[in-house]
Amino acid sequence: MLIMTDKYHLIVEQGPDKDRKIVIDPSGSRLGRSSNNDIALNDPALSRYNNRFFFKPDEGLWISDLASANKTLVNNQPIKEIRLKIGDRILAGETTLCVISDSIDGGSGGAALPVVDLGFKSKPGGQPKKKKSNVHIPIIIVFAVVALFGWGSKLIKDSIKSSSAVVAEKVVETLEITYEKVVADKDNIFRYQLQLDANRMLSVQIDDLVNKRHIRKESEVSSEYIDDLIRVLRDSGFYSLSEQYQGIQPDIYNLWDLTITVGRKTSRTRVLNRVEPEIFRAVRETLEEAGKNELGLWAIELSAEKLIEMDNVASLLGKKLDDERDDTINQDNRKKLLDIESQIEK
């Protein structure tokens, strides 16, 4: 007999979406107030991308915080990543969710194996059945073997499909980046923001008040480029950095704020008014270089005076090379003229 179980994983107990039931996709679901999330809630206290739910093989349902502004609390404790159990309560923004199932299929456990009655049970009252002709036993055994073989083949096929799905999930990973740089003093404010979303859309916005430049460009990058960037970021050591490095600098404001999400792992580091850690500097320069190369933005990061200076230098260099070329041509012409005059005299 099959026992039907609730297919939902979460229920909203408190908040604007109270009583809403939520299903977590087997590949994971992201939650936040943005409509781009798998689970979008009408809670203004949520971050745009607040947290992510996902399953680990043989470990059930997990949750990770996506560097949300108000943090994600599980049973009143702030978390970065933790396994969830039935009955756990999650506070995100002003929304409280209760875990009602922690298995990938929405049930509370595995399915029972089918029972095959081969007719060997005793009669009611404990009296054994009368012995029947042995001619039926080989037939029963044959049917039992066939049934078990078919059931075993199905288990093997399901196991192969499940393994393939896990491998595919490990190979196909998403990369999301939010990076902001602000350099400000009494004379100017320069702001640079780079974003890469899960759909491989790269965008950069630059605001330069003194030079009156407000520029935004975006472009989709290739999946191969994303794979290469993921490898670089994983090997960089960025995930070993602290959440914040802060110093004091009078009359200036220098900020670097970087959040990187690879698959289900998110890390954020903020550097304010102090020298950057070497690992952080290398990573953010890699990302700025990506913005220059993919969007053609190398020129607009320079001031107008610097661009004019570079243009003047290029013009002078071009004139010098042109003059040198003319001198070479003139020397060749004079040599040819002398050769002709020498032949005439002879």
C-alpha cells in the first residue's frame, strides 16, 4: 500500500506571503524579493537575492545565505550554510518559514520495497497449509527471479540516471558577481560597478562627476569564458578572506565591495579606507580587466586630460615615424641620383 505524503518542503508561517507552500526544485531554488529568483516573496525586508535552498546527496535539505543585508536565521541563529531538519524555522527579512519536509521528493523517507507472497504463509490459527504438489514450485521460483531481475534492472537504471544528474549538476555551474568601487574626495566622486548574473550577462556602469561621464554597457559572455573565470576565482584564495577590512583615512573615501557566488557557495569581502589584501587586489583587477576586454571600456576609466595627453603623444610619435620614413626615402633617392650621374660621366 502506498502512503501519500505532502509534496511541499516549506510553509510561510509569518510575513506578507503567510500560508504559502513552497516546493524546492531538485537542482536547488534561490529565494529573495527579486522576480529573478526561483522563489520571489513580497517582503521588502528581504535582499534581492537572500538565500538558496539545495539538496546534498544522502544529506537532505540545506540552506546558504547569499550575503543578505539582514542575514538568514535558522532557529534564531545567523547562518552561512547549514543542513535543515523538519520543524526548523527560518527567518529571512520579516518572513518566517517552517521546514515540513527535508527530502528531495517532499516525503519523509524512502519508499518500502514491494512484498511478494509466494504462498508459504500458514493458515489462520497457526495450522500449516496442506502440502501441494511440488510441480508449482519451479514455476513460482522462475516468476520470482524474473520479477527480482526486472526490479533490480530498474534500480540500476534509476541509479545511473541519478548519478548522471549529479555529474551534470557539478559540471554546469553558475557564476554571479557584484563588484563596486567608489573613490571619493572633496573634488570628485568616481563610482565603478560590475555585475555578472546567472544568465552570463556582464554589465558595467561608470559615474565620474568631475568629467561628467555616466556610462553603462552590457554584453553576454560565453559559457567557456565563465568556466575559465570560475577556475581562476577558485584558485585565487578569495574564499579565505575575511568579510571586512576597514581603516581610517581623513578627507577620502575608498571602497571596494565584492560578492562572488559559484554554484551554491557565496562569499563577500568589503575593503574600506585601507590597503587591499594582495589576494583581493588580484581578484578585483582580474574582474576589472574582464570589463575592459569584454565591453571595450578601457578608455572611459581614464580622465579627459589623460586621454588628450595620450592622443598628443600618439600624434608626436606618428609624426616622428613619418619623418624618419621620409628621411630614408630621401637618402635612397639621393643615392640613386648619384649612381645615375656617375654612369653619365663615364
